[in-house]
Amino acid sequence: GNSVTQMEGPVTLSEEAFLTINCTYTATGYPSLFWYVQYPGEGLQLLLKATKADDKGSNKGFEATYRKETTSFHLEKGSVQVSDSAVYFCALRQGAQKLVFGQGTRLTINP
Amino acid sequence: DVKVTQSSRYLVKRTGEKVFLECVQDMDHENMFWYRQDPGLGLRLIYFSYDVKMKEKGDIPEGYSVSREKKERFSLILESASTNQTSMYLCASNPGTGVNSPLHFGNGTRLTVT
């Protein structure tokens, strides 16, 4: 079946550092890929998405490129801020409306 | 803005109790979902509904049931709570059209079963 694997956390960085959170997936066909973010005490919210190979999703300085050849959708940001501290979830959707989530990566940014 | 409201932020129940978790959305969305979130396991789908009175099992439906009598409300029921159902429960909704429309989540209910 479909599955998503994220790099294990927690990840701790200093402010202005470069961020990469790895995400790889297993799916037949061509799923849509998503990154969701969960800030402390809140539900998840969509950060960015890509619906076909080589698409790049971007939002709030974060980017991720849909790489079909490596079945990956890594999240990157050039310069993180304390306010980026959150849990990040990679997810895929194929066919019907069900999303499949990765296990989440907790990110802490220190000033 | 879409609002998904879960009735309780924290809940403590005893083993064997029947537990109701309520979720209401205000954007006339067709689809509603219940997930549980556990450390290291991410989000796992319990049940979902595409329309009033319709329900489908997700990946981990055992020990749970759901009710959708009105379009805006989706209830999760733990028939007889057990300690392994201690978790964060998240409700979500999205429109029926548009396969890539994002899910809108509530803030979650942290349930502890003692």
C-alpha cells in the first residue's frame, strides 16, 4: 500500500540555519504530495503541495520539489526562524480523498 | 476562514466508559475525517464520511464508531474506552470537489483513558 517515510526527529537548529526535512514515499501511479505543519497547541494546516512530477510547492519561504525518479518530496528553507518551530508532516493522496501521513518531524529553532 | 471546532480540548475518562468526541465545521464541507495522532506514528485515519449518514472505515477503525446525522457534525464514539485509546484525536474536513483541496483541521482533543 501507499506509505510515507520522514526523517526521524527531533531536529534542532539555530536561527538562520538551512533546513532540510527528508520525505520519501511509496505509491503506485502518480500521487499528489503535501507538507502540513502543526504549531504548538494547534491542528495541522497545509504548508505546500505539488500535484505532478517536477512541480515545486512553496509557501512562507519553504519549498519542496516532487521528484518522481527518487520518490521524494524533501522540505527546505534557506533561513529558519524561531517561529518555524513546529511539527512537520509529509503526506500523499492518491485517487480518493484519503491522505496518508508520515510520522512527523519535530523542529525546534533556537535563537 | 474555515473553522473546524472540536468540543473538548482535554478529556479524561475511565476504562469501559462510552466516550463521545464531537466535531463541527462551518463551511458546508461534504467530507469529514477522524484521525488519531501518536508520537512516532504520525496521523492514522480512523473513519471518514463523504456525506450525511455515510461512513467508511479508515485504517484503524477497531474499537470506534462514528455518526453523521447532519452535514456539519461528525461524532467519534468509543464504545468502551480502553487505555490504548489514550491519544490525540484530530477532526478534519474538506469540500467534496477538488481532489487536492486541503484538509482543514480542528485543534484536537487529547483523551486520557485511566
